[in-house]
Amino acid sequence: MFIRILLGGIVASLFAMVITLSIVNTGKTKDLDTRLVKASKQIKEQEETLQKLEEALHAMADKGKGGHAAAAHWGYEGEMGPDKWGKQYPTCAEGKSQSPLNIVGPFDKSTTTLKADYKPGVLKVVNNGHTIQVNVPPGSTLKVGNESYDLVQFHFHRPSEEQIDGKPMAMVTHMVHKSADGKLAVLAVLMRESAVQNRTLWSIWKNMPAKEGPEVEVASVSINPATLLPESMAHYAYDGSLTTPPCTEGVKFFILKSPIGIQREMIDSFPFKMNARPVQPLNGRKIQAS
């Protein structure tokens, strides 16, 4: 609304200038024509600029933290499903290093070491229209070899986007990390149905919004992402992409071999019945295994 008011004010001012010029220059037709053309061009340029600004502001308002957009321009089925993403986000269709993958051998040997140093913090959770996402305060890191990545957020997919020998698991947690120079690394924690209760998952589930909306901060609840990791950091690794639009490539993917448990009640109560992108072609990439 602010942009529309601003646009209206600018257009009104420019037309006022044109009217003034017409009164002052009634005897100077050629000069008036030139000024009218110039004023019209200025009006058009202002309209285009403000339209772009308005679109950018809407995009910023719709965008969820950590790279997941909350706009309804894509989904997981129908006319907005994954097979249509490429129309609006070309990399989703044209990229050669897309995620997720079906993890199947033979594997190259991975010599990369992973070391998570996650810290507890106040629960900040959001339903961004595509998943349940937990935004993480600064201080939690993942060491990939000698390189350090900050944990920015983690979110959930049902079923797991990754498949192992052609089979998905009940769900997966994607922990999204970012290095100081902007590189991304995703640590995928597979989740299989289990009767064992994970207290951190329950804390998230009890407080997650059922419908899309702004971030909810639960000041009375503190969680530590480390409690969502299995004991072993043995993993599969490959170079991939974001699994949601715009499907940006150059993302390091690490899928932990050992899953954690999640109870059937939690799987059934997850707000999204299906929010997993289908597995993508390998396109000659090598999957490594530690």
C-alpha cells in the first residue's frame, strides 16, 4: 500500500509539471512536445522502478528465514509440484547436481571428518508453508574437515527425501549450515519409526504452529540440536543442491548412516503429509562413504 501511495504521488507530481509546462509554453509547440515526451518517459521509468521495488518488498515479506520461501509459488503436488518448479526456477530443471539422491553403491571412500559443536538455545519455530523449521541462534557449528560452518536452521521432510537403496525412511531432519564465505552444508539425519521418545522432538512438536505464519519464540523452552544426532557421525557425502526452489547448487550434503527414532504419533501429527522432493539423477557424480 505504501508503494502504491508513493507511486501515485510521483505520477501526480509529474502530470502537474506537464500541465504547468503546457500553460507556460502554449506558444512553443515543439518545445512542449519535447517536454511532454520527456515527462512521459520519466513517469514510465518511475512506474517500472517502483513496481520492481514493490515486488522485492513482497518477496522479502514472504521469505522465511534460512532460505525457505513462504510464497505459494511452489508445492509438492499438482500444478505447483516438483515437476513444474523449473518453469519459475530454471536450476530445478536444468541443474546437473541436484538433490536429493538415492544413496546406492559402489561408493568412493570419504576421508572427511565431521564434528558437531551445537549449543542449547531458546526454541524459535516457524511453519513457512512448506515445512516446520527451527531457527538456531548463533554459536552452534559443524566442522567439515578443517572448515567451520554455522548452524542456521533445521527443518523436516516427510518422508525422508534421501533414499537408501531405493527406500525412504519415515522422515528426515535437514540441518542447514553456512560458512563465513557463504558456502552451504546440509547434515541429513534420517528418522525411522520407533517407540523410543526423543524429548527434543517432542518439545518442537508440542510448540510447532499447525498453520503457516510468523516465527514463534517459546521463551520457556530451550533445545539443543545435538540431541537430534545419532552417536555415530559415519556418513555418505556428495555435492548437491537445495532440495527446494530455487534449487541452488554447490551444497555439500552429508547423510548420517545411523538414523534416530521418531514415534508414530509424531509422524501422523506432522502438519505436512508429504513434503519431499523426488530423488534426482546422479549425472556422473560420485557418492562417498566414510
